[in-house]
Amino acid sequence: MDGEFDELILFIREIFHKPEGVIPLHEPVFIGNEIQYVNNCISSTFVSSVGKYVDEFEIKTAEYTKSKHAIASVNGTAALHIALKLAGVNNGDEVITQPLTFIATANAISYCNANPVFIDVDKDTMGLSPEKLESFLKKNTRYNKKIRKLINKESSKPISAIVPMHTFGIPCRIEEIIEIADRYYIPVIEDAAESLGSRCNNQHTGTFGKIGVLSFNGNKIITTGGGGMILTDDIEIAKLAKHLTTQAKVPHPWEFFHDQIGYNFRMPNINAALGVAQIEMLDEFVRNKRNTSALYQTFFKEHNIHYFAENKNCHSNYWLNTIALPSKTERDSFLKASNSKGVMTRPAWTLMCNLPMYSKCQRDDLENAIELESTVVNLPSSYRKKVDLN
């Protein structure tokens, strides 16, 4: 397939209008009011956890996602950690999630002293499989009426949450997952870290479950340098989220009184200033990235290479454009060829259950996840400043 690799590498250089040099996987772009807002923030001297831009960024994110409440945090992992605590995940509990995910998903569960249980993904979305989820729950759980919890028969521990992830920005079958979770009385925490701008049936990802989480890391579709957001329609959860992320300090003009263990997870105002400028450009970023996706899809259709496209009634932000090659050998050959020629490509993550700290966690057969781990490749997906109209 060397010839095909050369052709694909050349195609990537052509669509990014960069015949030489390194093409990154995904770089941030600042073409809006970023400098103005950050300078205003510096001039105000409110660059830390207090300032108008934090409030404005929360309001704009809530408006964009149509979530009733949005609470900013220092990063997406911290947001997920707090979301799990707010959902009622306690020491020794279990949380169902997918093995094909960034490590922050599993780590946030561990921060609650809970244990992840890994259930397979769907081949087309790379997100948690509703079919595999229901199969696991039917075979491996029972409901304890006394404590009102679903119990894992194997471990005798409560299953306190389900955390599906919208992988690389492609919406998983979240509506089916929610329906199953509701029948089994398990709250869903959506890991929408990669899917800002993605929707299912015109509803934004991160707003289907009890709580949703976004990330604004430097490599995401919009960035605050580092940052995250908790989404919820529950006002009590929103109030407690803000309280816990600001050291659980009781408001008072001068006294320092904290009513429980809190966390220094608040987003600094200077990061939020960047976020306000970025979210103003989000529709343009999504439009641009969907244009890039269309070019990739045409190329891969002509070359009979599998490209991961959105499902019916879904609208993906195409944060990272993703393909699957026929085998691990061919995947590795392409990764070596592309990176050696300055075109940054990356495999999917190592499955969580193959990492030493999660190797003893319960799992199902993970048939799809194992195949995807060996064949998936992410391609350059940055905002293209020169756009070819379709």
C-alpha cells in the first residue's frame, strides 16, 4: 500500500495548502477577539478565578449547547471528576464506561475511589455500545431495593453511573444508552470532551444525561489553553458544582468558612476570556471542519478506505478525522510513513484495560474495541484557513 500512502500524504498536503513542513494533527486557531478580550482581562487585573469573563463564558456555553446551566472548571478531567461525585459515585462503587477512550475518563472514576467496568463500543461510532451495555446489565446485575442501587453480581458492588464518550467528536448512540440506563436506574454522565458542536436529532451532546462534560484543552475544537465545563439542567447540581469547584467556600464579604471538602477547580478569568472569543467562532470552526471532512470522505470513498462518518440524524463536529486500515501492520506502516514525511497522524489510544492500573477491571469481550485499537488512525484535522468549497 506504499503508493496509496504517498497519494494520501500528498492529498493531505494539498487540502491544507502546505507542500512542505510539518502538518500538525490539530492546532488551535485564533482569528476572532482573543487578543482584545485577553488584553481587557489583563487591564482589569482580574486574571484569576474572579472576573466577568468566567460568567460570560458559562452563559455563552449554556446558550450554545441549550443546557440550562454551565459551570466552568480548570480542565475537562476535573469537570468529569466533580460530575461523578455529583451523580453519587462513592468509594468502592463501580462505573461503566468504554475501554476506547482517553485515560482521563478512567482516571476521573478512580479519583472517586471507584472502579471502572469496561463495556465494548460500536464499530461505527467508536462509542459505548447500547447492545453490549444491555447485555452486560441483564446478565451481570441485580437491583437491591433496600439501598435502591443496581448491584454487580460478580463484585457485589453498586454500579453508580455510566460514562459514554463521543469519540473524536462523533456522537455515540446516546439516546439508546439513556433509555437503557433509565430502565436500570443508573445516571448517565456524558463525556463530551471532544464533541462540542456535535448533535443528535438537533440536541447537543453532553445534554442527554444527568450531567455532561466538555474540554477546552489546546487541541480541542475551541480552547481556553486548559479548561472544562460541566453541563446540567438541574439547578441544585449546578449550584453544588460551582460550590465544590471553588473550595466549597461559603460566600461572605470577608470570612473564610468552608462547609465541606472542596476543590481548586475554578477556571481562571484569563482563560475564560480566551474561551469567550473562541466560542464566538465555534459555528465557523464546525463549518470549516465539516468541509474538510467532506473532502476526506470523497477521497476515501474513491480509494475504498473506511472513514468514520456521522450516523443518520447526527451532526458531528469532526474534531478529528478518522479512518480504519485493514490491519495493524498496515496501520503501523502508514503511521511510520506519514510521520516521517511531516504529516502528523496518530493511532487510537491503548485500551484502558491494557494499562497496568486498569488491567484487573471487569470487562466484556471488547471485540470491537480490540479491532479498532489495532486499525484506527487520526488524520490532520486543523481549521483550514483556505477552504475549498464543495
